[in-house]
Amino acid sequence: MTRSRNIDGRPLFVAGFMGTGKSTVGSLLATRLSRTFVDLDERIVEEAQATIAELFVAEGEAGFRKREAEMLARVCKEGGVVVAVGGGAPCFGDNLDKMLAAGVVVGLNATAEEILTRIGDASTRPLLARAIDRPAEIARLTAERGPYYARVDFTVDTTGVAPSQVLGQILKELGL
């Protein structure tokens, strides 16, 4: 059974691995739909008064994921917003179930090579900062997260595609 892609008054979540364009495309989407754009990681940073990397060091991944789940639960109640969620957000606890129940979840993906080009210096990316073989770590993480990403309402490949074109594909999928 196909889920409804009606976004009237409901949040639209943009999910996917780091470097797939969630924040860029999410911002464009919010502007196009005249909605408020929410970057979940930015909200966490503002509230915690610490960077994501600092939170990972101070609280570990488990502490960060707890903050992320709490912020996501609050954002799910905000109604018609466009939300870029962190790459791991859908893969922990019941976060993906919360997003699917609240609204529509769009997945973005890209090749490991494209992701590496986009993120550049990965020193601010806690899950890649210490990786000796970043392409292998991206492959491992995307494979691990694949079952979660596969549950989104639809996916758009952003490899070699301009953000405006990705926006067009999403609008088409939404019937807008």
C-alpha cells in the first residue's frame, strides 16, 4: 500500500547520508513551499550551545542521539515545516517511525565519491573524522543504514544533479 504524499499541514522531512544535500535542498524546498526550514542539527547546536563534534566528545554518540530524538519529537509537532534531519537520525530508536507518522519523508542519496567531494575536510564529521579509509567507512555506514533509508516515502539520487533539479524531482514526486 502506498503512503499518502499529502503534505498539507504536515512536516516534510529530508533524510539521507551526510553530504547528500539535505540542508541545501531542504532550504530550497521550504522556500518554494513557503514553509519554515528547520535544520535539526542546527537546532541541537543552538540549544546545547556546543557543536555536534563537541557533543559527540562530551556525551558520546548515545548522548547525542538522545538529544536528537528529543528535538525530533518536538519538531514533529510543528506542523508544516521542512526538516533536514542528520544522516543518522532515521536509524536510531523510533525516529523514522515518528517521522513517517508525522509527515512525508524524502530520502536523498549520492555515491561515496560524490559525498567525499561535497564534505571535503571531514574533521567536523564525528563518524568520519578518524576514519583511515573514508570511502570504506562511507560504504560501511551507508550499508548499515540502508534498511532505514529504504523505508522513506521516496528517494532522489543527487549524484551530479544540481540542487534545483533535485527540488524539481521532489516536487514532481509530491504532485506539486
